[in-house]
Amino acid sequence: MDVRFFPHNTHLDDPGSFVERDPHLRQLRQQSLVHRSHLLDKLPRHQPGIYTIGGGRQIGKTTLMKQWMAELLQSGVAPKRIAYLTGELIDDHHSLVRLVAETPNEMPGTDVCYLLLDEVTYIRDWDKGVKYLADAGMLENVVMFLTGSDLAIIKEARMRFPGRRGTAGAVDFHLYPLSFLETVRLKKRFTADELDQLMSPEIKPTIPSLNRLYEGFDLYLVHGGFLTAINDIARHKRIMPATFSTYSDWIRGDVLKRGKQEHYLREVLEAIVKRYGSQVTWNAVAHDLSIDHPKTVADYVALLASMDAAFVQPALVEHKLTAAPKKARKLMFADPFIFHAVNAWLTPHKDPYSQQVKPIISDPDWAARLAEACVVTHYRRYYPTYYIKAEGEVDVAYVDQNRFWPLEVKWTRQLRPKDLKQIAKYPNGRILTRSRQRGHILGIPTEPLPLAMLRLGSAEISTNAP
């Protein structure tokens, strides 16, 4: 193996000390709260193929790969059958082909070997290299994982490698920030019985459990699903300034790397914050900025979405269950912490947590906007997610079982019947509220918002794949 990759392959020297010596796992062990993603149970272990893991910056893709390496070693996979390469040290597809062609030859034995290629999008024309390796039969006995911070990697892999992906049921994976449920489990503020009671629609939760759950959701609107921010709160009772700047620096760096302009990026981010969760058109946004053409605005937002930093929520064509291409969209960030990190860059403060984040969370209007965006970005993990624009508006409409399910999000103290006229037209509508009690308004079922977020996706997270 090329000596440049040795620091990430210490298992080849001493498998028993891999967890202690690996730089990412060593840093992980120093955290107050250590997360194990449910994706680790879903990654194919025995079926050779080309697999992808996409997800935003600083989300933990590299750490996930290192945790998987440790679990492979623990399960009895021979150390020399596992290799980790980082695209940050590979210039182009020619270098990639040379490295990968040599690596399996250095792996004694005939069992499946594991090749983890991290941040593959750093490599120029990486897809040409992987396609060549697959066509040449060099990956027939290889479980190859490609990770990238640009979600276009998954789309490209589907187009470039048809028939070469392997026989596993799932070949593309998306690593999101921790969900609200995952953060609740991580913090361990509930016993197993208390959590089961909260998760069950048939059991009425106790007041103390609900109070703790609501406290947890208020904090989720601060740190989101980013482990560094979560651990900052656990250790320091605040998010450190460096944590905000680390993430905003990554956004700026990745956008500039793609040939974009920083002053345009700043304007687009300011526009997203200003219109957070509101209906906008590209024309309207461009009109308020120095950017001349609406397509330029759309391109910048599309890039932020491909980086998993932003989410574009389209309107729903109800009879087609598809997006309405000509209607206004809603723009938001993919996680509450991304909102705060971007805002800290746009409006710098010495202590963003105290001077910016806490006042925003204390503002009822901003808290409601962040809560609605949180619901939207949680549902989009599992379902095609839109909003309804008709005579009135419905905040969320997700598609499941060949129909759409409308949700109104009301993270406020008071509910006004006039705001519910549109959702009242749908017999399967629900309202997610700040109230701690279930109920009905205008005949529409209401549900505590944090409980709905807790239960969303619980079946998938609880299921262990072989």
C-alpha cells in the first residue's frame, strides 16, 4: 500500500489497536456522546458490488467508514482484506486505477475484500476510473464503497454503472444529520420503558417525560443533528464559535471549489434566511439581489442542495403526486444547525451562541419557522415531500402508498381557525402542534409535534439488516 494511506490503515500493522490508533476513531472516543449510525446495520457485507454513501460535509461519513472497518475486523474479516483510501490524495482517474488495481493483489486470500474510497469526488474523472475497473473485472470480488459530499455522486453512479452495482437490495445510502429520535437516544435522558411509552400511540406519556421531550426538541432546534454541536452543548452548555465557523467555512470552500463567486453565495444565503420557509420564485429572489438572472439563483441553490446544505420544497400537483415546476418553492436549510452556522457567517458575532442563536430560539416567529423546516426535512428523508398551494396553503404534503398526506405545522401558543381552512378540506390531514395533548380542531386530529418527530422513521432505525 502507498505509504500516504498508512495513517488510516493502522489495522494492517496491529488490528487489535486499530480503534485506539485510528485518528477518527480516537477523536470519536474522546467525545462525551458517541453515536453509532443505524446505517452500519444496513451496509452490505458479503455481496461484491459498487456502493455509494452520500451526505453533507462534517456529517460523519469518514467516521462511519472507520466504524465499519472496526466492526468488520471484530466480525472476523482478515485485516489485509480491508483497505481505506481517501480521494484527497488521489489526483485523477489514472492514479485511481493504478492504486485500486494494485490493492487487491496485496490482499492475500480468496474471500471478499473491502475497498473504502472516501471523498471520491475529489478525484478528477473518478467515474471513468471506477467504470474501467468494473469493466476490466477487477472488482468482481470487491465490496467497494464510494463516499462523497456531493449528492450528485449517487445520481452519477446510477447512470454510469448500470448492471455493475452488485446484487444487494440497496446500493445507495444517504447519511443525514442525526434525526430528533437519534439525538434523544444518544443523550439517554429516558429509560427504555419511558422511550417505549413515548413511541407508542396507544400509551399516554407521563407529564415528566413529555416535559423532557419538549426540552430536547428545543435543544434540537439549536444543535440539530450535528454531533460536534451536540457534544459542545453536552460538554460546555453552549456551541463553541469554532464549531459554527468550521461548517460555514466548508460551505464556502466547496462552493468556491466549483467555480462560484463568494459574493453571490452570500447574497443567496441571505435570501434563504430572509425568506426562510416562505414561498419564493427565482425571479423574485433575483429581483432583490445583484444577481441578474434567475437561473443563476437557481444554480446556486441547486448546488447547496446537492451539498445537502439546503432543501428546496416544491408545491404539489395533487392529482399527479409530483412537483409543480412553475409554482413557487420554499427554501430552507437541511438542518437547524446549518441555519445557525450560516447566520453566524452572514452576521458575525464574537459569541454566536449567546448573541445570535439564543435570541432566535426565544423569538416565537423564528422558533416556528425552524420547527416547520425541521418537520419538512425530517419527512423528506423517508418520502417525497411537498407543500400544497391552492386557495390556501398546507405546510407539508408527503407521498406514501400512492396518495398524499397533508400536515399543518403550528409551533405557536394559539391556533387560528382561519389558518386551517385548506387542510380542513382533506380527510387525512393532521396538525402538529406545540400542545402536549392530542385533540381535534375543526375535526382535524392534532398531535404534539415532538412526539410526531420522535416516531417518524422509528421502524427503519430500529430494524437491523443482516
